[in-house]
Amino acid sequence: MATIAVYSLKGGVGKTTVSVNLAYCAAILGGHRTLLWDLDPQGASTFLMGLNPRQSARKIFAKDMPPAELIRQSAWPGLDVLPADASLRGLDKLFDTMGKKRRLAKLIAGLAKSYDRIVLDCPPGLTETSEQVMHAADLIIVPVIPSPLSRRALDDVQLHLAKELKITTEIMPVWSMVDRRRSLHREAESGWPAVPMASAIEQMAVRRAPIGAIGAKGPAQDAFTALWRAVEARLGK
């Protein structure tokens, strides 16, 4: 079982879009038993997967309820969702009060027999929750918009992992929301997977489904398929 965290210091960089489509590709294209775990109190991944939370997600971390009791089946075979809700807004404080730096990692380990891939859609910011995620992940995917501020945020994350947390988990940057009409975007350095700005991605929120499920063929779907293959290649190493 491998845990893939989709994380960014900044919000609004396409993190949830990457999480949902990567989980879909892992389940449908890869045939992996996949769990999409929404850790963001905004619950965007939960919404895009066509689900609504039924119970407080905070109960999982407070030891009131095992994760399996909150997991919901999605509309697609092999892909389950652990929904988020507004109760996760106090998760940082809860982690700090409990004083357990690897609570999330322990919960994930308990799901290892049920899933081959766990994709974490993480809230933005350098917080106690993000540190729990970084300790638990086998691979950290960081969406980066081709802009100086977004690239600076990536540098901050890499520095924080190496210097402050002493974590050696591999970081995989991904260009996100790329608009080839903009010179800054065209000049983005090569070598990273890239997800384009596309109307098909906007349709995800309308249809409440991953791109592959709404039948939107084109550059966006091709980009997520290529990203999934790159992720699997990294995990294979």
C-alpha cells in the first residue's frame, strides 16, 4: 500500500483537481483498491466525488470512531472516499492537544489491508496537520502554478521538510493550471508533469465527477493519465 499526499502551501493551485483525478486513475486505470481521503475542511474532494458527509470527520482523529465507519463507496468500482466536513477546522488544535505526531500515519497503517493506494487531499499551509501528512506519505505531490509566488511556496515546502522536519519523503512537483497563451506559462521549465487550464476541468464541479468519468477526452484527461503513470513509476522505485 502506498500513500500519496497532494499538498501545497498555497490554496487555489488545483490541489483538489489533482487528488480526485489521480485517485480515479489509480482505481480505474490501475485497478488498485483506492481510498481518496479528504482532509480539507472545505470538503472540495468530497463534493466533486458526488458525496455529502454524514458524520463528523473529526471523530476519526479523536478516537471516537474507526475510519472504516466513515468511508463511503463512490460511484466507481474500487474507489472509496473518506469525506471531510467543517469539523476538521479544529484538527490542528486537536493534534497539538493529543501530542501525537504520527496519529495520521497510524490510522493509515490500519487501512493497509483494505487499500493499495491512499490519496490524501490536504489543506494548505504549514500546520500540524501538514506535518502529520508529511510523516505519513510515501510521495508528496505539489501542484505549482507557473508563477514566482507559487514556485517560492514550493521552495519553502522543500526547505521545511529538509531543515525543520528532517523528512526525506520525495516531493514531486506538478505544473498546474497551465495556460499556454501566457508567456510565463510557456517559459515554465520542462521535466515536470503538467496539467493544462481546461474547460473540462471546470465541468468537474458541474457534473461532480472526475474528468475520466464525464467522458471528457482531450489534453486534460491525457495530462492526468500521464501524471498517474509518472506517480506509479516513482512509487515503483
